[in-house]
Amino acid sequence: MSAPNSPTLGLFRSDARPGPLTIPPPNLEGTATATATATAATWSDPRQFVVGAPPNPPSPLALRALTSPSNRRATLAAPTLPLGHADSIRKRSSLPADIDLSTLDYITACDENLICPICRCPLDKPVRLACDHIFCDECLNRALEAQRNGERNCPSCRTRVHGWSEDAGKQKHKTSIPRILTQMLDELVVRCPNGKAGCKWQDKRGEVQDHVDRYCDYTLLACPESECGEVVPRKHRGKSCLHFHTKCEDCEQSVLRLDLEAHQESECPKRAKDCSKCGANIPVRELISHLSSKCPETIVSCPGSPYGCSFQSPHADLKPHTKTCPIAAMAPFLSAQQARQDTQEAQQKLLQRKVDVLEGGFSSIQSLLYTSDAGTRTPTTPLEAMSDPMLRSGSNNGAASASSTAPATENPPFDSSTEHLLFLHDSLRNEISRVENALAVLDARTTMTLLNESLRAKEEMAHTNAAINGMRMQLHWLMSARLQAQREQSGPRAGPSVGGGGAGGAAGASAPMLRPVRRSSEESRQKL
Amino acid sequence: MHAHLPPGITLVQADNLDTWLMDIRVLDDNPIYRNQTYRLKFVFSGSYPIEAPEVTFVKTESHPIPMHPHIYSNGIICLDLLDRQGWSPVHNVESVCMSLQSMLTGNTKNERPEGDESFVRNNRLRPRDVSFYFHDNTV
């Protein structure tokens, strides 16, 4: 175990402390709970233990099943599982069980080669496949079980595994590993799994089972009073049943006899003890804090120790030192500085992130501006592409010079994008004014042409009017001449009648001698 | 912790045993992945390492989804190693990261898988339930 928290993902290993096991295989857990509840019914009934031969004593087989490897995970998980009270008691009293070696706290570093590649813990009951790969027996079984397509392959090299069977008794695929490896594994130093309860034992892994089973004072065993059904640590087993309430002689509080010692040691508010160092009588509740900071005999270090002062002395002697120690004098200031620096660093990190985000945005804008390589002479932006035809039309109209259109297309690689943007803006503004001018010119020109056109039309209309007038005059004259002629032809007969005969005769006198007719008409007028 | 990781792989977050975040970088000068860091999300099921973790790329402001003919634009990776059949309990986060690193390094095609758009739009399955058809043995 070269690196206990290396990210090689020993999920099992990260769990390798006695405690809730988060990863029990679902199928195993299921069966374990089933057997647990089945046997719990018989175990929790105290009457069955009173007389020698209870009707349904737990058979040795059942006991073995309880301590089987598949069950031990459920056993360890018991404190967190929402089981009934009777269940949990049964579980605790069923200890000692096989210890799950992967949950142990290893003190010696384990060689990487002795670590199971599946659970990433030091190998537990190692077995070897024909391809020479070694795994924990249980890990290998679970891995092979999970392979679904009928064929079983080595998890490491995918070589076909022959002889595997779900029934552990019929398995022929594995061979034992060399004894030297087993010895190396058994010599790893571990802590007692009851370490949390207070056991300080640590020794070779090969002996941990023996220690827990026989010697560990903190192994929970069934209470000697068989009616009780509770559990006690081994160290209290010699006494009679301690599961009754009693009163603490100091504080009058009711506590369980089993917990009385612990109560008097550290909890009782009335009980006081002499400090082992300074001899002062201190309430037991405050003893720990007293020893760590207040006791004048406790060795404490100078307040300037984080900043370099190595002075250490009993609490009582520290004051004279702090008066002279320059670092101690500076300590409050230094720590304030440190705090300020920390907050500033945090702020700087925040700002850095903001800057990163802004820079990202900026660079994306930049990349939008320079979509293609700066070297190409094509319009670099959609904006420019749009403005280009306008530029050209502007210069065609002659309304503005083409001087400003040239740089827009000829030197696109600007120093900065802002410059480029500003330039773009400028040229667009020029464009707009040029277009405005052109519009004005066009406007004037169209008005002029319109005016000209209409004048000419008016003149023509006057001409036509005059011509029409002339024609009318002529027509008038012709009509009157004809009338005159008719009157003269039909003179005596019809008199002044101008009826249908006149109209009929008009065709006959279509080519008259104008002069005489006119004269005649004048004559007739004179007659009249 | 970082000292043990191979180059180009960094642990970002491993607060719990359910989800880990890793950053990977392609080490050689592959123009498709130059100067980019990709973020991987590992989701572990209760039966890890017997069962494969769910590994996907995640898109953040500074971490795009890498272009690869076997990586969909929603971050789902089509790699036999991460599938039920191809997984082996001896793999771990480090080895998966390295496999993905080499998968990117060896790639020359700057493209998404066929049918990427429709898959991204229609897929509601979790990556491990998507049944991929592994046809390309060149990666």
C-alpha cells in the first residue's frame, strides 16, 4: 500500500476502516439479511437459552453460515442497516466473526504487487489463475460471476478461465499462491478492528483474527446472564450482567452500570479529579481541555511558533517568554496579516477566474473578427463584405474619393481588434455621408429632368392647341362655305332650308373653288 | 496525490465515492486537441469495480467536448472498455483516463460520430444502457 489515498481508485480501500461498508454486492447482502432474520427469531427468544436443549437451537451449520465470508459484510454493515433491535443484538453477539481483512487499518506500507487489482487492498485469501494472475478469492468470484456471456475470462488479461463454477466447492480454476507471498501478506502490521472502541493492539495481520477472537478486551460478547440478550465487551464479561440502571454516586444521574465507569471518567458533571501534572482538582468533564491548554504544567509552545519561534515550556513559564519574544509580540499582527493574505488570495482567485472568463469572451470576439487568416485579401467580416458594394457604388457616383475605401480592404491585419473596429466604424460613417451626398445629387438631377420634360410637354401642348385652333377655324370656314354653296344651289326652291339635301350635296361639292364660294358667301351675307 | 498521476491527467474533485471529476489533456501535438483540456465525469455505481463506472465528458466554459468519431457532442463516449462487455474490474480511474488519452491522441479525424445530432436529440438513456455497436477496431 504505497499510497493509501492514491487515485488508483481503491474504492474498497478508501473504505478500509471499520465502518459502514458502502459496496456490498447486492445479491450477497440480500441473502445475508434473509438468513439473519431467519435466525434472529430463534436467537432473540431468551427462553430458548435457559434450559440445556432448546427446541430449535442454532445448529453449528447455521453458526458457520453466520460467520461465512459472504455474511461478514452484512455483519459489518449491521450498525447502519435499519434492522430491528433484536437483529442488531444477534449480530453483535454473534461476534467474533471472520474479520474482513480489507477493512483493516494497515500500518505498514504494502508492496504494490501484493495488492489485489480488483479491490485494491492487500490480498485476502489470494488465489492464482492459470494465467498467473492473482486476486482475492472473493473478488475473483464476484468478477467472474458478473461476466454474463457464458465465457469466463481473467479480469487482467482476458485469458479464458476453465473450471469456474458458481458453487465454490466445484471450482477448479484456481491454484494456491506460493507460501512466501502468504507470509508476506500475513506479516503486514494492522490495527485491531476494535480500535474505535479503545483497543490499542497492533500486530501482524495473520494474528488479528486470533486477537479479536480470544484476547481483545473490546470484542463484544453476549452478556453472561443469558436472559439479558445484551452484549458486553470482553473485559466486563467476568462480572455478572451489567445491564441495569444505577445511580452515579456524585451526580445522582441514572446510568447503565456498564457505562458507569465511562461516565465517571469523563462525563459526570460533579466528579472532580486531581490533574496528574499540576495536582489541581479539576472536574472530569474539563480535564481534557485543562490538560491541553490550561494546566500550568502542560508543555505549550510560544504563540509565535507558527512564525518561527521554537520555544516550548510549561504553561506557567510561557508568560515571561512571550514578553521578551519578538515573534510572539508580532504574532497577532502576523496572524492578522495571514488572514488578510488568505482573503486576498481568495479574492485574487475569484478575479483570476473572472479575467479568464472575460478573456475567453474577448478571444471569441476576436476570432469572430478574424475568421479567416489575416493574409487573405477577401473581406474579413460580414460587415465589410456588406460595406464593400456600397463603397464601390460610392466611388462610381464620384460623390467621394476612393481614398478611404482602399485601406479597408488592403490592410486588414490591424494591431488590435479595437482599432479595427474603430476603423470599420469610421469607414462606415464615411460611407453613409457619401451615400447621402449621392442621394442629394440624384434628387436634384431628377427634379431637373422632370422640370425639363414637363416644360417641353407644355410647349408641345401649346403648339397642338394652336394647331387645333387653326383646324377649327378652317373647319368653321369650310362649313360656312358649304352652307353658302348649298343655299345658292337650292336658292329659289328651298329658301333658307338646310335639310338633308344640304348634307347630300356636300359630297358633290367636295372640291370647290374656294375663292368664288367665299365671295358668294360674302355676297349672301351682304344680301342678308 | 497529484504526484502519482501520469502527465496530462489531473484530479479535479473526488469529494465522495459517487462522482469524480478528472481533467485530461492530450500530450502530443495533435492539432485537433492542441491547448485544450477536457473534463471527465466518473459516476460509480454501488457495485464498482465489478461494474463499469459511467464515464462521460462534461462541457463547461473552459472545457469543450473533444472532437472524435466516437464521442458524441453530449459527451457520451463509445468505447468498449466502458461497456458492460469490455469492462474489467482491474481497470481504475487512472487506466480509463489513460485509455481515453490515447484514444484522442491516435485520432486524426476532426468529426463527430455518424448520426450525432439525432442521437444527441433523442437519447434519453444513460450511457451504460446505450447499446453501442463496436465496429471500429482502429482505436
